[in-house]
Amino acid sequence: MTVYAVKNVASSAFLVTDGRRAMIVDTGVAGRAPAMLKQIADAGLRPADVGLILLTHHHADHSGSALELREATGAPIAIHRDDADQLRRGGRVDLQPTSLMPRLMKVMLAKAEIPAIEPDIVLGDEEDLSGHGGIGRSFVTPGHTSGSVCVLLADNTILAGDALSGGMLRARMARKPMFATDLDAAARSMRAIANHAPTTVYVGHGGNLTAPSVAQLKTC
């Protein structure tokens, strides 16, 4: 299993492949489709090899290029049922910062608009993604948003979206999400991720997270 990160200053998107098929996990902000398509080509794959575009949640820095990538690959877009309505509506959301730095960032980030997207697949709390053309399985990790999900791969790698974040100065150290709709739920989700004892955790901001820093989240 190989995970490729497609990064910019706003957030990371990921291409997951087992050498035969591929899945996109998050798409970055609007305008990032060419970077993902280049990564697909660099991995020796074709756009048609992408079987699923999975959004870990609805925020614009994760869903912004989903429509372009659906058109380019033909792959369906999947999101958890508790984030599906907000994705359909699009527009802006009220970000709720969890510490001082996100409070300072909120003014800029709150201007980003979610594209209005009708998802092709609405996920439940735990799904075998191979049944939807993807790889691994998803499990719900609410807190950052009510329908945030993670992806667990066969090698015990986790793609966590914004359920966790890297530190601002120590990018590989696991931290709570910068924004959360429910801090108690976010803490439970962090413990759930840690309980999987993942080998590597990929996140939307910072990372990749070290296994010891994720392990200590069990005590959150």
C-alpha cells in the first residue's frame, strides 16, 4: 500500500494505491485538481484507475476540488451521512477554534466556501470501502465536524483528515483538531484513533504524525 501526499499551504490531499487501483482521500482547496492528476500520473496510474473520492468531512479545504476530480476520473464522491447535507448546501460554515492560533486564523479561513456537491455515496459509521470502489475501511470520528471520518488501511495506516492535526511548530506531533464542533466527541475520536495503534497517521494539516505522539492520545 502506498500513500502519496499532495500538499499546499492550506491542506493536504492524498492518493492511496495498491498498485492496481487508487482512491483519493480529500481533494484540497479549489484549484488543486491538476496537482492531484499529476500525482496520479507520477504514480504510474491513469485517472480511470481512481475508484473512489472520499471526503473525510465537508470543509472547503478538503472538498474544494472534488467536482473537478470527479469529472476528470469518473470516480464517485463519498462522505458520511452527518456531513452530507452541508456538502449539498455548500456555502460557508461557522468554524469553532479550539485554541489561540486557530482563533487568529478563523477570519481568513471562514471566507472559504464549500462547493455545493451532491454526493454519490453516503457512508454509514463504518464501511468496507472496497464495496464502493475504494481501499480499506472508513470509521466515523466526530468532533471536528459531526460526520468526520478516518480511513484505516490494511497495513494499519490511518488517514485522519482533521480529526487530529500536527503541531504548528512540531508538525509530526499529534494535537487536537484546530477547530471542533464538539470537543468531547473530538477527544473520544482521538482516543479511538490511538486505540488502533496505527503505524502512520496522515492528517490534513501537519504530519505525518509519529506513532508515539498518537499513542499518548489514549490519555486525552
